[in-house]
Amino acid sequence: MDMLATDTDSLSEALLDGAVAVCVKDGDGRVLTQDLRCRRICGERIGRICTDGCMALFAADHDRQWRDWGSSVYGNSTIHGALFDVTMICGPHRITTFLQPLEDRYHGALAHYTRAGLTPREEEVLALILRGETNTGIGASLGISRATLRTHLNRIYTKLRQRGMSTEFLPGYRTRDKLLARPPAAAQPATTTTA
């Protein structure tokens, strides 16, 4: 079998497995090709300059080092009313966009974590966390104070940990849980330096 055909088959399988939509545009944003998933999300765009959806994210991203080179990832992004992780890879003549849908993932994660005995309000907080909402956004969406949100988050953390469930997705995981796992400063061995 031809190696190129094998590579193409592997790429196709990977995109199908991840339910990834693909769109390729020229440097001006004119759509050159889009797969069926992309057409379902964005509509038929071939030959037209695209300025919304992923291109709106791209245009608003002023942190990119180079306009026509590199990759950008926009997690938990709303594109035409649905949530996606968006990856855009740019070269001097092409912009390739990958849209990976998140809705099924959110529903699965929420179903998994709600088995932890969360209250209805804690489930609301958790749903917003899973969608990547900030603490400020969660407070505004639910009409609760920072202190009340902190109480809900602490209770969610506690319930999930008691049931052996991961808390990696929660804000503060990287600092809070790692600090909890680290021995107190007094218990850490002293370091010595030699000349």
C-alpha cells in the first residue's frame, strides 16, 4: 500500500474519531474547502470570504506573534450557537481551522460528576465550570456573590475528592490540589549546597 494513502487514511480516521470539522481558507479568509461537518456548522462557504465564527476569533486575537504564521487555540468557543475547541494553523498562504465539538463532552462530564451527590445549585455551578466560565461569569450568571461561589466550589471539591473523582477541571486545581498534596514546608527536607 502507498505510504501517502496510509497517512491520509490515518488522518481521516483521527478526524472522524474526534468528530473534527475542517476548513481551509486562503490568506484573505476566502474558503477554499470545507468538509461536511464544517458545512453543517457554518453553511456552504466555498469561494466566499469568511469573517464570522473562527475568523472572528482570529481577527480579535491580538496576542499572536505573527499574523500569517503559527497556531492558535481557542477553547470553549461559541461558533454559530454551539461550543467548540477551535484550532487554527496559519501559513503564509493558508489558514486551516479544526473545530472539535464539546457539547457531548459537557453532557457526559456533567452526568459523571453529578453522581457525586451534588445539590442542584452545585450542579449549576459545575455546568458553568465545565463550559469554561470564569468565576466572575459564574457569579453573574447565577446572581451569587464571590463568597457564595467559593462555598459552592469548596463543597464541590470536597464531594468529588471524597468519591475519588478528579478535580482537574476546576479553577485553582493546579495550585490548590498540588499544594494540598505537598508536605508542609517544615516537613520538607532541608537542601544543602556544596562548593
